[in-house]
Amino acid sequence: MTPWQLKKTLLLRGAATGLLALVAVSVTAKDAAPAGEPGATKPGPPQQERSAQELIQRHCTRCHLAPDPRDLSREYWSYALHYMGNYVGMKGDEFPDMTVSPVPPDWEPQQDYTKRYILSDSQGYMRDLYPFKMYIPPAPEMSAEEFRRIRAYYLEKSLSWPDMEIKRPKAPLAPGFKPVVPNLDLEPNALVLATLVDAKRRRIHVGRSVIDDWVGGGGRKEGFDRWDDVVVFDLDSGKRIGYTTLESDPIHMTLTETGVRVLTHGRFPMTKVGIAAMTDWEFDGDKPRARMLVDGKQRFVKHHVVDMNGDGREDIVANAFGDGVGGDAQAELTIFWQTPEFRSLWRDAPADIKPGVLPGALRETIVSNQSGLIGSAIGDLDNDGKPDIAALVAQGRQELQVFINNGDETFTRHLIEENTPSFGGNAVELGDFDGDGKIDIVVLNGDNVAGNHVGQIVPAPRPHHSVRVFRNLGGAKFSKAFHYPMHGATRAVVHDFDDDGDPDIAAVSLFPQWKAAEPESFVYLENKGGFAFEPFSFASEFFGVWVSIEAADVNADGKADIVLGLGDFPELVPADWRTAHPAMRGRNGNAASVIYLVNTHGGP
């Protein structure tokens, strides 16, 4: 194996995000010893022509499982294969049904590890693509005929787009919930990545993003001149009581004693130094007060505040997705252990620190650095009294993992499930759904950013997009117990909303089936026992594209309500939805950025 190929073997296991990684890492003829030298072999008879399946196993499976042709639609396979052809040295411009065009110069990322081009098909769909330059070989690693053979295999055996769409009637309206547009002093048509209700202080925090760093290759573009921010409102009056701008997207928040802890996601395309951060904010007084705890990570996604080692101090468990390039890709499942000096050092902590943790206040242990750590959840999965970690990986090899707490600040990893990239893992949650005293796992599959097209969207329906429940069998073993197909399933909450003694599931989709008469972007799965769930929807006039969801008591009646944050995603939400579709802007041209589903179970 050449140094080049070894590099790809080690680094590219998780380099592909959303698309399938057809990356060649095999030994080729140029690696063999020349004839007459030690180790050389005599020429043998001509090798039999390899089938498409053999070629796929040889060139693809070093980075991920071999994809099935029915993982993607026939219309989308052309894009996926063209993109991944870059990594075996194929230009792809020999295919008459695809057109390659350079992007405008001002679209080029400032980083040197990607190249960009626009790919168009015969139907006029366009996509701007980001192959990583550092992984593109200097010469083709398979012949054009072999690549055409792989391409023909997937196109011939895949299903067309209409055949892959979920076809079922709209679920009935959910009993026990009343949709309400709150009177928050909040602009409409936002991208609300996170909300956080402080029921005790009667506040709601809304984290907004303009995704300016994602549009057009980075840099703030015309129409995206607002900053990412957190806005704080009085929960009862709806008046603003606090505000702060942020360096990047507020992806997740948790409450602190004096305010809110905010994870910022960082930017894409990535810089060589991560800019994702964890900062505590207070909004009492004339100016917001910031205390930074962690800086310099790549794409934080979620965090939890839990005493992980039983010392009586609250630790922080956080997962970072990584930058998609280079070794461990700076992806991390990390525990930040709280030291005895944390409180005193936190009191005077600055708003900015050097990359790392607040000195003396936290200790850092990296549990895993596998790229693509997109989701995590904390619970006692083996019933030994210690909190464990469920983690979801969504790059290259899609994996559901469990990290069992050994009690000495170490963890034992168990692989629960491994899938192809087309599963598109998004989130993981926990709950005891059958009442047997063991915590089960909920997984949401629905990453559809791969449908990002220039000026329009192709959501690329996939058969594995769904809400799935895994039953805890004990001994760190789990089995699939429930499956609900749902295009673009993004986030979920688990709670006993109907107060019948078992937890229910509410889920949202940022990328629903756009062209359906009733696109399903919200579903309430009522637990009926025995891992059976009944699906419900809500009234069309309150329909929207949702990216965030929270269970919280918004009206102080003692019952958990559902808070939904709008997903008005630039360049991804179809243009007709943003102008005429009743789901988004049909109500006087505006869509509410936040709505409540008020829980009316048991009466108002």
C-alpha cells in the first residue's frame, strides 16, 4: 500500500458527510514490485473482469459498509456517484447526463482542502459539491470502465424517486394538544436551532442562526448580515428581557443557576482551528455577562450536565461532530470534569479564553474521537447506579454506540448497530418505553442536507429515514423494537405527555417530503404499550418546517408542553414554500418562529 493510500485508509473513514464515500484504498498495479526484483511475481493469465459488486467491496468498504442500490433514489445516485468518483480519481465528465460547471470565484472557500463545482443533470437539478482536495488521488485508481460498471449497477437496481416516497394518509390530529402562536416579541421566518424554557424564572431563550457561514462558501453575504444570537423573553408577557450576538450558531442550551449555558456550533467550511465554544450567559442587568468554559472545538452539537464520577460535582458531557477532515477530525465525545475550584474560578471567568478549557476549573477526558459524533444521551443503561452514554455517529460508518461507565472515569464501548451512510443519523434519546426498569434508546435517522442544491432542493427520500426504538435487553445489548418511517427526522423529545405512566415520543423533521399534500414535519407517537405507538399530527394551519423541539411547561399548569422552533433554512427550503405555501408564509406572509403545542390532557 502506498503512503497515499495508507493516508486515505486512516483518515477517510468519516470524511464523507451525508453522501456515500466510494473511496479507493486498495493496492493497485503500481504498488507491485517491478519484474525481476525480489518480491516480484510472474505475470499470470488475464484476470476475469470484476463484477460491480466485487468492485464496490474492493474500493468502498474501507470507509463504510457497502451501500444497497435502494438506499438512494435513482435520480440522486448520479450525484452521489459523481461526488465520490473524485476520490478514486474519476472526473466524471464522460457521462452525458451530467454537466460540470465551475462555481463563481467568490464562492470558493478560503480553506485549501476543498474544491467546488456545480453539477447539473438533464432535468435541470443543480448541486454545488465539496470534494476534499487532500483525498483526491493524483491518478485514477480504477478504470473508467470499472467506474461506469459501478454506476450502471446502482442506477439500474435503484428505485425512482416517486417509488421511494412514503405513501400514507395524514395521521389524525393529536388529542390533548392545542397549537398556539405565542406573543413573543420575535421576528418571523427564522431558523431557530434551539429553545430553552426556564419555568422557574418564567423565561424562554431562543437561539437563532442565519447560516451565513454555510451559504456561498463562507463569509457574510448580502441578505445574511444579521448575527447568530440568543434572545430572552418573559414567558408570560412575551417582552424581550435580554439579547446577545454570538460568533456562530447556538446549537444547544442548558440551564444554569444564574442563566443559560450555550453551545456554539462553529462554521462550515471549517477553519484549521475550531471555533465552537461553550459559554455561560447571564441576562440580568444592563449588559449580558459571558463566562467561557471551553473554546476551540469543531462543531459542538449537544451537552449534558451530570455527575459522572459520583463526587457530588456536576460534570459536563459534550459531543462535537468534527470538521470532516484529518485523522480524528477533531470530533470528540468529551467529559469535562468539574474540579473543586470550579465555582471560585467560574465567578471571575472571562468572556474569552485560549483554545482549551477554563484553567483549573475543568479537567478534560476524551471518551471517543471518532468523526461524526452527532448525538448523545445520558442514562443508567446497565442499572448499576452509574450514568452511561449512548452516542450516535453519522459520518462514514453510521454507528449507534453505548459507553458503559466503569466507575473509575473510564468507559467501555459497545457497538449496538452499524449502517451505511444513507441512514443519516441525526439524534439519540432515552426512555423506558415498556416499563421493565431498563432504559431503551430512540434513534432519529433523517439527515437530508445531501439534498442541498443551488437555488432549489432535492430532498432525496431514503427508506431508512425514521424514528426507531431499540429495546434494552440488559448486558449492553439492544434489539430493534419499533420503526416509524419519517422523511428527514431531525429531533425528538421523550416525555409522558398524557400522564398514563409511560413515555411518549414527539419528533420533528427539517426536511419533510416537500411535494406531499400534507408533508409530515411533526409527529406525536403515543405509547400504547408493548413498543406499539400510535401516530398523530396537528392542524395544517399551524404546519411548518421545524428544526428544534423542547418539552417544557410554558403556561405554569404543571404539564409539559411542546415548543417548536422554525427551520427556515436559506437555500434549502423551496422557494414556493417561502412565498406562497401555507405551511411557511401563508398566514399574512409570515411564519411564526416559535409555536407551542399546549398540553390539554386531563382538561385545560
